[in-house]
Amino acid sequence: QVQLVETGGGLVQAGGSLRLSCAASGRFFSINAMGWYRQAPGQQRELVAVATPGGSTTYADSVKGRFTISRDNAKNMVSLQMNRMKPEDTAVYYCHAVDNWGNGYWGQGTQVTVSS
């Protein structure tokens, strides 16, 4: 079992920045892919960014050039630096991790609101 605890989030004006962090704990050998998804009201949950232990990253087109994902493999942590934020970035952001057995886990979610 993997527990994911997210920190960060909140309210920011358009053009501003926020940083989200997520720490994994529990009983596992290793964490494979680790990243962030978001879900806006009435919308499906969508990938924001994901990082592999080797450092490969994938971003949604809508956040490329504005968001940066980073991992600390030793601490089983992942962070998302969000810059030049837009009102359409408003959503609940969820941390997601896949353990060495291929099981996926979700954090509780953190609200991010960007005012115009």
C-alpha cells in the first residue's frame, strides 16, 4: 500500500505561481511513474505531468512551458511548479503514483484556484 500526501495549492491570481508537492509513504519496494492529474468541475480527470524514476517527463500540451515536474527519488517525492497560471488551470489536483507491482494510487486532492 502507498499513501500519498499532497501539500500546496490555494488561490492565486492569473499570471502567478504555485507549487504542489506530494510525498509517498507505506509499504513498497519502489515507486515507478509519479505525477499529477487535475479535474475541473464537470470535466474528466486529465494528466498534467508525469515523471519516471529515470527522469523522463511528459506534460499536457496545455501546461508545456509553464509547469515543471520534478522528482526526488530518494525521498519518494514529486513536485509541480506552476508558473504563469491561467484561470483554466483551476481544478482539484491529484498526485498519482505507480508502485513496483504496477498498482496505482491517488492522493486526496488539493484545490487550485486561479482568479482572473
